[in-house]
Amino acid sequence: MTLEDAAHDLRHPAVPDVAFCGRAPELAALRADFAAAVAGTPRLVLLEGPGGIGKTALVRRFLDTVDDGTCVLHASGEENESALPCGVLAQLVGQSPLPVPDTLAGLLVRTPQSLHANLPPLSAGFGLIDLLSEVQSKGPVVLVVDDAHWADPESLNALTFALRRLRHDRVLAVVALRDPHVPELPEGLRRLLTDARTRRLALDGLSPDELAALSDRLGVARLPHSASLRLHTHTHGNPLHARALLDQVPSAVLLDVTTPLPAPRSYAMLVLANLAGCGAQAQRLVQAVSVLGLSCRLQVAARLAKVAQPLPALERAVKAGLLRETHGGASAPQICFPHPLVHAAVYQDIGPAQRAALHTRAAALVADEYSKLRHRVLAATGPDEQLAAALAACARREAATGQWAVAGTHLRHASRVATSSRERDRLAVEAVEALLLDGRVQEAAELATGLPESADPALRGYVRGYVARVQGRTQAAWTLLVDAWEQCDQEREPALAARAAEQLSYAAVMCGQAASAARWAERAQRLSTAQGPSRMLRFNHLIALGLSGRAKEGIALAADLPDPMIVPLRSTDLLLARGELRLWSDDLHGARHDLRGAVANCRATTVPLRLLSTSALAQTLHRLGEWDEALIHAESAASIADDADQWWLKPVTHGVAAQILAARGAFDRAAEHLRTAGEGPGGAETPVAYAYGVCALGHCADARGEPRAVVEALRPLLGFAEQDGVNEPGVVDWQPLLVDALVQLGELDEAEAVLGPYEELARARGRHSALAAAARIRGNLLAARREPQRAQAAYARAQDHAAQAPLPFVRARVALDHGAFLRRIGRRSLAIAQLQAAHTVMTELGALPYQARCVRELSACGRAAPPLPTDERAREGADDSLDGALTPQELAVARLAAQGLTNRQIATSLALSVKTIEYHLGHTYAKLGITSRIGLVQRLGPQERSSPSAG
């Protein structure tokens, strides 16, 4: 048996169906084909993938969904029964709910033990057709042949004969096997399975998220992203291997990504049996490669294994399926393991003494510092002061360049080999900081929890408070951090005091206490000569100023920065803060310029900075009317927040994405983001983030035209009058949504009570976006109170304010509401002009729910939706053709390419890789039938397309 067959040695008692995860597209495809078969169009599905990938589990889950009246004929090939003639056919016949047809009655004889067969090929094929014909008279049929590569030839020939002759039968046939090109398959069946009319479902491994869900359903602690990603890398997502490890490996090992994962026991036994048959020299070579990693140069492995003639040993290992050659150049052959599980099985079998000796020798053979330190750590048997110092020094150098993943790993190892308890605790805290900045929250939390009670209470309180803040447990974080601050000796430990004050500043912002946050930030700056390890202290200071209405003051503190695209990495925090404050202050073009630079810089910084910059850029582009690119950044930020377990920011990132999608009428996708946003901390823990989430819920309800749902979503925010940021104009702006809905419901007094304070604060801040929204809803309120002259004046003010900032959607909403008002008071011609202007902008934005409202209002005026002006229609027609053919990501890339940006510039702008840009452009060219950027320029124009904010 080969290693590819090892999955079948891993079989264990059937996992309950509740453990099934993923495979939604494949299930949908099977259900669609079953529906076609029910309607009288037979379907054939090829389900392919390696052993253990989940083919059988997918079939079982699908069969659980078919109607009770469906006849299921299910058979499976077995390796040790592949020579039994018609064994699979006998299984199918034995499951028939009807008597065996005459064509089979004389050829199949039932016994209590089994069905025995002796059939000529044509007779067997005719008999199977007769069976299917009779059974489908009672209902649709699902015929499944699992592990068809192990089925007997007679059954496969009969199956081929029958499947070719199905025309108008109510039959769905599913054939599951590893590869349709295996030699055991008859040529006729191979052609049938690879025919264009056959649906081919090739199963890949489960994704990291699906593996995390699988761990949860199997009763194991749900794996965080870092742990599920490691399990995915280790098993290639193979469900059978993953389940075996989830069952066999303790939770502590699964969660600790610094501890190597083993191979499943049955798999390891097969690997080691193959290794034992290779000879001593090949065994030493394979073991040496396992010590060096998943791959290495043959020369290095041979030196480590002390094998003078490595090629014969390598040949034996390759033939046994333990190693394979890769293309490393003639002078430096490379070798690697065919699968991480093979590596794990070999490495775990090496005894501790031999393993330590091999790692010690390997440290002298490898050239780079990281590898040397790794081998020294794996060879260590106890505290080692020199090793701890070397690891800490390397970690701090890596941290200085933003390599938090490497820094965190080194610091964690340094803590383990430190000689004094005090140094061990300090290094552990540094490791927690680095892990948090790399987004590895679960690892950081476990390390912080493991800090002994004998540790310095200020240090322990600080690090546990830091973890609690990132987890969104702001109240607990505040208590821990205040205690750390009070217990810290600021004269002897100014750096620790500064870090505690910094975290208290963050916690205060999250609690909506901006003035307190600014004071804590100023204390931290006084205590520290350099920024803390997160490089966000100055950012938080400026943001606290902005949330308390002092945005101009904050912008002035960052006024001396160079051009955003050349701002040094150390000043990214200031650039991001200035961009955010400009966003809140309606300087949207300045905000976009700053935030593009911040996004480009933040790709090499911490996870929180990447999240904040990407989300802020999405909000800016959304307000500017550049919705395609805005959505790319919004969903990117949301995915980063999920992958890095940044619970404190999930309501913001997912809320922004949901708001954009809802405005376009993509309610199903918006609902997915809203569900995740709702999983974040509650309003008491993080009021500002919570406000983003519920405001997005309000936007969804508003786009659907459901004022009652808007009120239910947003009324809780009325209880946050004391929290800075929640009510700051330009930040979340939930009040216009709530007032609009209250007016529609006739709750005019409550609407007035909400609107008044918002208008007053917007005037004090001088925010045109807020003043435009306030004036618009003031007009709606006055119209509901039957004060048309004052309402008309309010709408005019709204248009004046909307014209002062590039706010296309805000301007279009004003025109829509104003037009509806004018229609109701009988001024139809003026109403049509306003509604046509609103319709044009809503069409450009793709704001389908609001475009539909424009159409309804125009229809009520007796006017159809207007055509676009001639020059604009030509460009819009080109865009329409693009919109119909391209995904939003492809369209956003195409527009930037048409403006003359290089692939690298586009990648920087969209925070994507150059390879991704090349991929999108290649698909765009193919879809549009063009071969270069010239074609894109002809479709979109060389100039930067003005957003709908112009004019």
C-alpha cells in the first residue's frame, strides 16, 4: 500500500453528521442536479479527490437532504473485493425496494449472507437499466458508486452500459473516486465521466475557517485562526487527517502553534514501516531532512546524516514515497517531504537524545541566524542565558522592522530558556505584545494567563489588561490596567508605566471617554522617550482629540508630515490619524491621499494599524462615491479582523462593509457581515465600535424601506449620550437615520428631540456632511408637520451644505427627498428636475434601492426615468458593459489601470499583491476581448473618472 492509501488506514467509528463542515457549493450543485433529475433530465456527477478528502461524507450529507420518496441505491468499492465479479452491482440490486427484474432474476441469487453473481456484461447492463426503470416509476432515483476505482470491472462495465442509455429518466448518478485516469477504470466509463456534459466536482481540503468550525462541532475548543491555519498547512485540509488529529492530540497542543503537530497514529505507523524497509543510510538521510525542515539541500542533509554517498539513499527514500526531489539546480539538488504528515511522523519518531544531537549539529551547518537560533532552541534541554539573550536581541531587531511574527516566536522561546524568573516574565510579556501586534490573540492570551502569580503585579496586570482590551473586554481591561498603573513604580519602571498608560488610553477611547483617553496618552508620552511597541500612541492621542470635537487641533499636530506616499514607517501612526480626522472633518480628498499612503505603509506594520487604515480608507471612498474600491477595502479589513481575532474592531469593519452592500441592494451579503458584526463586544464594552455595527443595521433597514426596523436598531444609541464619539458628527452619524424613520412612523416629537442636539453639535463643528443631513431631515420633519415654506428653506440649506463637500450620495438623498416633497405640494416640474438629478447619481453609484425610489417618484410625476446626457451616456454605456462582465474587484482594478497606474501602483492603492492585480487584469482582458491597457482606456477614458460627487 502506498502513502496515498494511508487515509483508509485512518478509519475510525463514524463521526456524527453534526461534524460535517463546508462544501456548500458542492452541496448546491448536487441539489441542482437532483432537481433536474426529478424533472426528468438524468444527470451524472463525478466526485473526485484523494482518500480522506470527504467524498463519502459529502454524499451522505447530500442524501440526508433528498425527499423521503427518493430511492437511493448506494454501493461502494472495496480494495480487497475488487476481484469479486459484479460485487458492486450486487450491492445496488440488493438495495432495490422492488423485486429483482426478470433480466436479473435468473442471474442473481439471494442468500442470507450476500448476493452472488455470474453475469455476462450486456446482461448485467440491461438488468441495471431494467432495475432503474422499474424503481423510478415509484419516485426519483439517486445511484451512488463510492470508491469506484476499487469496484470490480464487471460492475463498472454494467454501470457504463446503463448510464449511456439514460435519456429521460429520473436518475441522478454520482460516481466518487480519486482520479478518473486511474488504470483500473474501464475506458468507456472514463470517457463518460470526463465528458463535458458530466458535472465534475473536485474536492479540495477544508479551509482554515472550516477546520475551526469542525473542531467546535467535534467538541474540541474552537481553534483560533492561527491554530486552524497551522492544522490546514499540516493536513492540507484533509478532513479525515484533521479529524484524527483533533481526536488524538490534546487541546493545549492544538492551540500552541509553537509545538509541532504529530501525524495521526495510523498514518505514522505506515510511514515508519516504509522507513524501516529503506536501509540504515536512507533512514539517517530521511531523519536528517526532518530535522532541517520540510525541505533542504541534499548536500546539507547528507552532511548532517553523515552519509557519504547520498544518492543511493535518496533513491530508496524516493521509491518508498518518503522524499521527493525538487528543482533546485544541478549544483544544489533540493529534496523535500511529499506531505507535512510524513515529515511529522519521521521527526516525532526520533528519540530525544538523538534529536537534540542532530539539532546541535544542524545549528553549525545552516547559514542564516533565524535557522541557527531555531536549532539551538530545539536542542536546548534547560535554561541557557546566552541563548535567551541571543533570541531576545534578534527578536527586538525584527520588531524594529515590523516583523512581529518572528519577534513573537523568538521572545517566547527566550522566555522559556531564561535563567531568572524576573527575566522570564519580562520576556513573556514582550512576547505577548508581539503576538498581539501580529494578530495571534489566542496564543497571547494563553501566554499571559500562564504568567505566574509570583510575577510583578504591575507587569502581570498590564499584560492581562492588554489582552482583555484586544478581546473587547474593555471593562475588565480598564480594571486590570488601572491596577497595573497604581502598582507600578514610575521612577524605577517608566517604560512599564508608559505602556500601561498607553493601553489605558486605548481602553478609554473604546469606552467613549475621549478626554480621558487624551490625558492618558499625554501621560504615556511624558513617561516614554520613544513610542511603545505598538507604534499607536500618537495615533490614539489624535483620535481622542477628534472624538472629543478637537479634530483641527489633532490635524495640526501632524501638519509637518511629508507627502503621504513617502512618509517614513515610524510616522505611519500620525499619517493614519490625520487621515481619519480629515475623514471626520469632510476633507475627503485629503483623507484619501493620507489613507492611501497609510495603507501602503501599514502592509509592513501591525495588524491593528492595517485594520484601521484599510477600514478608514473604505469609509472615505464610500463617502466619495467610489463604491467599488471602497467595498474591496471594507471586506479586506473585515477578513483581517476575523483572521486575527480582533473582536474589538469587528463591529467597525463588518459594519462598514454591510453599509456599502446594503446601499447597493446586496442584502444577503450585507446580512452576513451584520451577523459577524453582532458577534463583537456589546455597547457597554465598546460604545463607538458598537455604534458602527448598529448604524450599519439601521442603514440596511433604511435601504429596505423598513422604518420600524431602523428605529428598533438605533434607539439603544440614545442611551450613549455621555460617550464621546458615539454622537460626534462625522464619525458614525446615526441620528439622521433614526430621525428619518421616526418621521415616517409619525413619531414627530421624538424625532425633534433627537434632531435638535445633532443640529446644534453639527453647527458647532462646522461639518457640512452632518449639516446637509440635518437640514434634509429637518425638511422632512417640517413637511410632515405641514410647514411647506420652512421645509423648502431647509431643503435649500441642505443642498448648499452638500455642495460644499464631495458627497454624492448625501447630495442625491437631498435631491430625492426634496423632489418627493415638491411632488406632494404640486410643483411637479421642479420635482422632476430634482428627481432626475438624484436618479443620475444613484445610477452611477449603483445604489439600487434608492434608484428604485427615484423611479417611483418620477412615475408618480408622470415621467419615466431620464436617459443620461449624450456624452455621459457613452461613458456610462461602456461602464454598463463592464459592470455586466466584471466582478467589482476586476472593475476597480480596470479603472485604475485605465488611469495609467502601473500594476505595482494599483497593488499599493488597493492593498493587494502585484500577482493579484495581474490575475484580475488577465481576466478582465479575456472577458472584454481586449489585449492591453489601450482597450481599457478606450472603454473608460484615460482621465480619472470623476466620482458622482462632481457637479
